[in-house]
Amino acid sequence: MKDAISAKRLEQLHPKAKGIFKAFIEECEDTFGITLRISQGLRTIAGQDALYAQGRTSSGHIVTNAKGGSSFHNYGLAVDLVEMDHNGAEANWKYDMATLVPIAKKHGEQWGGDWIHIKDYPHFQLSFGYTWQQLFEKYQNKDVDKSGYVNL
């Protein structure tokens, strides 16, 4: 992994997801000669609710249809990526994330660009066979490990 900020964000992800996302990002970087940054990884449910309010009850544009608990970010199972210049100083938000999809699929990831309603091109997630509803139920029932991650 080329980006130190991403390495720190990677450590906050679900223990079962860390290695998979690391391998995916490293393979993308090696294959395409790019540097990727995890712009968003683990997000609290309160943080998700604030993001959901954007463009609805607070200023800004609507950027998500996911309320708190309904995003895989809330369980450390999703990352949003951006391509960075080689110095890690400037983000290229126009990078075509679709080029990464074959590698993502190889690692068992789902891509937000495949969604029907709001396309989320920087978003990649691991479901481990669970829906967000099942993950939220685990969270509510405190079916979590000693670090607070839902048991998968």
C-alpha cells in the first residue's frame, strides 16, 4: 500500500476485511501504476446519519440513500477510494473506478457503480453473505467481538 493515510484507515476496518481490501488496493496500484487513497472507511452510525441528512435537513447535495446502520461503512466493510498523484498531495476524483472492478470482483467485492439508484463509483464493499439489515440486527443485538465489530 503506497499511501500512509490509507494504511491508517485500513487498520480501522473489520478484521476480516482488512487483508482483502489491502490485497485489492495493492493489486490495483501494481496493475495500473497508480496510488489509491481510502477516502472513507469505517464510519459511525451517527456519522452516517449526518451524511444522510445532507441535502435533506441540512445544507448540501444528497450524496447517500443510506441511513445510519444501512451502510456497510458502519461495520468496517466498505471503502471509498480516490486516485492520488504520486506525491500523495492531490486527489484525482475523475479517475475511472470502473477500471478497478475486475480486480474488485476477483477479491469478492461489490462495486457501488453497479447500483441502480444512486451510483457510488468510489465505493467498494464486502458483504460476507450478509445484508445490511442482518448486520444492523447483529449490531443491535450486541452480536459483536471484543473490539465492537459485528461477528461474521
